[in-house]
Amino acid sequence: MLSARLKPAVTRVITPVAATALRLGITPNAVTWTGAIGVVASSMYFYPRGDFFLGTLIICILALSDLFDGTMARISQAGSSKWGGFLDSTIDRVTDSAILIGVTIYLIEQKDSLAWVVLVTLVAGMLVPYIRAKAESFGIECTGGIAERTERLIISLTAIGFDGLDVPYILAIGMWLLALLGTFTVFQRLLIVKRAI
């Protein structure tokens, strides 16, 4: 939803930078791997320590690699690479999970019951793309839903980052919202598949 509206404007801004990176010999897959390793390492280092603001700030910067690699692939006419698309999709699942796992570790150590809500969010976040992939294996298009990856990532990082600035209840609000939206999106996609079948 949100990504479809913002993507064209963002792509126009980052295209010159992506083109420069290609001229320097940097490949889209290298950008994907670099960003992913950085996000996972930051999530596992900062979040379990409760350093939510700095961790989120670094993760937001590293997450920009997700925008650059796709743009670089299109410019270099490697956008149709099945391996590149598969790698990018797989790594998205790893980075999204790492963010929530890092927060969950902290909450468990603090004996905070919000950890259970974050786990629901994590499972729903895995099911949404799985349902789409499984549906597409049946030849069914299954996109959309109230909360796709971009929306879920914005909500999670906003809640985690502002919690790091001691904004009261923001982490609980964000995680409950994510759990509800993610679960609702799962049921939306299940309904799409059921109707198509």
C-alpha cells in the first residue's frame, strides 16, 4: 500500500547514487549482503542490550540497502535475475526476523510479557510472504493486504526507536498494532487464495 505510493519518488532520488555505485563495480547482490549483515549484527548487538534508539538509527541507515539493490539491478538490466530476486526476498525475511528477535531477547530478560506479542508479530510476519509464495506456486496472485512488509517495518522501527527515547507505552502500542495488522493480513491473504481456488 504505502510502498506502492512512495517507491516511484524514492527511486527517482536514489537512481543517480545507484548508477554511480554500479560504475564503481559494486554489484546489487553485494549491497544486499552488506545491508543484511549490518542489520542482523546491529539487531543482535543493540536490541538485547536495550539500546533501542541507537540500534534503530543504525538499522534505518543500513536498511536503505534494500532500496539501492533493486534500483541497481534494474539499471544494470539484472532485474530479471531469478537468483537476485530470490536472495533479496530471503534476506528480507532474515533481517525482519532479526529485528524482532533482538527485541524479544531484551523483553524476555526483563521478564516483560510483551515478548509474547512480539513473537505473534514475528510469526505473522513470516506467514504473510509465505502465503503469497505458496499461492503463486498454484498460479494465484496474492499481493496486498492491510500491512505489507514496508508498513510493518516502519511501524516496528518507529515503535522501537521512540521507546529508546523513553516515549511511554510506544513499544507496547507498536507491537500490539503489528500483531493485529499482521494477523489480519494473514487472514486477508488466506481469503484471497480460498476465493481463487
